[in-house]
Amino acid sequence: MTGRQVTRVLPHTTQTAAGEPPVLAPAVTLQGVTVSYTPQSRPALDVERLVVERGERVAIIGPSGAGKTTLLRLINGYVQPDAGQVTVLGTEITAHPSRRQDVRRRVGFVFQDFSLIDRATTFENVLWGRLGRVNPLWSVLGWFSEVDKHAAMDAVVEVDLTQQTRQRADTLSGGQQQRVGVARVLAQQAEIILADEPVSNLDPALADDILGLLAEVSERYGATLIMSVHQPALAQRYAERIIGLNQGRIAYDGSARALNGQALQAIYGRKVITDVPPLVTQVSDAEVPPEVTVDVTPMPARTRSASGERIIPS
Ligand SMILES: Nc1ncnc2c1ncn2[C@@H]1O[C@H](COP(=O)(O)OP(=O)(O)O)[C@@H](O)[C@H]1O
Ligand SMILES: [Mg+2]
């Protein structure tokens, strides 16, 4: 690959007083937010304050039912809070519901079950990521500009699926299907990439592969990455910051490196074996697979140069 331009997302800024340099609005701000699906039950999510800055790589962990999916869906406006303010990329979507669609166009979503159109090709699925960017009438007619097609093809190359460009999605392997899911949000030029358990349907080697890809491309495209991850070890390896949820509340919010046995106990609410060296921690929690040993192997070295060429590891 030579001469390929990486399409960078355009930063959106907040207004400041005249003469002051513009300030980039945080990716996400939650203030006094509660979400309840049923009036009688305790809120599925109850967050006093949460700020995710632009460019952060955040993993959300917590037991099943802790509110991970609810938090992600709140950010792209698919779930409305019953109290509080949600501000995404500088727009308070709770105060301006009409702007929700505009914000959603700038927020990409990678799904656990890949959510591809089976009969469509890799390329067509990725092109679908451009839908929010084309005139609605044109999109109904299936008309995409050369710019759209180039963006889609760039994304296909980016995730290493050039050979599978014309292959039907339902004939791809699971790992390849999730690569299409990642390419779709790249073609969308998403400023925030949300991923809800993106590797839960993949075997461990592929899980590493896809999380590595998500971490790498979000960094390279300057996007903010917020992903829920079932295994703390993976979260720790691929995110810089970890948000641990327990029954809808933030039980831990800190650096990935500082996530220790005590923090895991607060998040998973069960006994945690801590008589092991720091940062090598086992959780005795049926929710978490028994092999959850938090090792802190750093993210593998980048395997590509900034211009997209593969770097052969020495
Ligand atoms: N559509 C829904 N209707 C009713 N309750 C829901 C719905 N979605 C989620 N919940 C409840 O909200 C809580 C948080 O769920 P969820 O956000 O899916 O957690 P997680 O993704 O961490 O497993 C759970 O108690 C779940 O049962
Ligand atoms: Mg979930």
C-alpha cells in the first residue's frame, strides 16, 4: 500500500470567549444520570458524573446486568435517561432530542453479533457505514459517491480484508466478520467508537486480534474508543482506562494498570483472591470465566506504520 491517505475525523470544538483558543468538547459527559427500564426496580444505570475525553481508550467491565450495554446505548441516544444530562461531542442530547440523529452519525457502534447484512459483500457492508453521510434519497436508491466508495475501500484495506472485498458476509469467518464491523465504523468516520462486547463471540486468539485492531485504528484515526469487555485481562491490555460497573453504579474508574484485586472485588461484588503478586489477580466469580487472570502484558507493538504499511516484527 503506498500513498493511501488515512481519513482523519474532524475535531468539533466548543465556543470560547473571543480570542481564546477553541477547546475540544469531551467525547462524553454524563451528569446525574439515571436510567430505569421499569419504574419500581432500581435504576439499571445511576451515574453521578462521568467524563470521557477525546481520544481516550476506555473499557467498561462488570458482571452481567451491571449496566454496560445501557451505558453504551445511552451514549448513542438509543436509551433515554429518566434524569440527568447526557452530552456527546459537545451536544447535550437530553436537551436537544432533535440533534440525536446528527450525533448518532458521528458515533459508530460495533456489535457483539457483528450485525452484518449476510447476503451483502464485505464492501457493501462497509459502504453501509456511509449511510448517515449521504443524502437520504440517494441512500434509498443505493447511490454512493466516489468519496463514499473510496472511504469504504480504505476501511476494507485498513482491516486487512482486501482479499475478501467481494465475498459475501455470511461466508466470512467470525474474526473476519468482526473486521467488517470495525471497517464499517471507520468508513463512517466515527468520532466515537462504541463496542458492546465485540469479542464475546470469538475464540481467545481472535479476541486479542480484534481488540488490538480496535485499539490501533481508534488511535490512528483519532477516535475515542469505549468498549464493554467481559474479561478484565483483555480490558486491561487494550484500554488505558477502566470503568467498572456494579448494579448500575461506577465501582471503579481509573487507569488500567491500577486495576487490582480490591477493585475487581468492588466491581464483581464477590470474593477476590488477592494473595497473588500485584496486578496478577484472580476473580472467584461464576460470571467471569475461570481463566480470568489479569496479566498486564502491554498491547502488542503496532504492526503497521502510520501510512498503513505492515511493519514486519523483528
Ligand atoms: N429493555 C430492557 N427492559 C427491561 N430491563 C432491561 C432492559 N435492558 C436491560 N435491562 C435491565 O437493566 C439492567 C442492566 O442491563 P444491561 O445494561 O444489559 O447490563 P449488561 O450489559 O452489563 O449486562 C439489567 O438488570 C437488565 O435486566
Ligand atoms: Mg450487555
